[in-house]
Amino acid sequence: MNFGVKERFAISLELNETSGGAWMFGRFCYWIAGRKIGDFDAGVSLRDIFFQLIHIKGDRGHRVFENLFKLPRADFFCLASNALSERDNEISKYVPEDFLPAVLNVCPLVDVFGSWEIFLVEFSGQEKLVFGDGVKNEVHELILPAGEFDRVFEMAYSQLESMYEAATSQ
């Protein structure tokens, strides 16, 4: 199943024929600007993905930061990555005192995403996805209209939620 537009932002997910019941073995990836992000061909527990997505869903509406949005992609990526991994707190110069860096992270923490990091920040009717593969040291960005990420994300999340409810009600 595909949600969204692969040339912009999309999520692909598929349940294996032998799904392992509540484990929901399957495949999952993001598509950002036509790039497949994540190893769709590797097996993953969609249940684990679902549990990771709960946190990303909860951060909806809490990613509006003008100063971060206006930064060049490489600077924003470095600040967000360093804050999330607690290497430094330079990001504090750009955000309110009560800021939690995890709100920017929209990459499920599962093996199929390997060394990818994906961050989302919003401002003035737009959202910016900044993503990079730590192995290749490349940072990319995609500007979307505000709400596009969350709309696609919500469709995929709802599908996973339905699949989880069906798998656990047996």
C-alpha cells in the first residue's frame, strides 16, 4: 500500500502473507522527493513501526520553529542530530527553553532505516523535511505545504492501527 505521492512524500507498507500474527511482519519505507528512504525489501515488524509512529503522531503541531526553519539544511540537520544524540545543545540558541529535540525527529527508530535521520520543522504555511544518511554524509531537503507530511502520515498510521487491531483481536 502506498500513501502520498512518491515524488513528494509517501509511505509504503506491506504485510507479509505469513505475518506472524501480532508481530505483523512486513515491509515499510518512506519516499521523499522520489528517493526511497529505508530498506523496503528487508523484513520488519510493522507492530514495532506502529509503536514508533505513536510518538511521531503525538508531536504533530509542535514543530513550528521559525529560527530553525530559516537555517540552511546542513546547519539545521547538524543542530537537530546533535541535540537528539545529546552531543551538544547548540540548538538551544534557536528554540524556546522548554524545547524537546525529539519533536523534530520523524524517522522511526527501526533497523530498516539504518543510518538515516529525518527531521521536520514548520513555519509560515510550509514544512521542511531535512534528511540524510549518516554513512554518505549527504543532507537533502524537501519543502512541502504545511500539513502534507501529517496528512500522509495519518493515512499510513490509521492503516497500521487497523492492521494491529485485527492482528491482536484474533
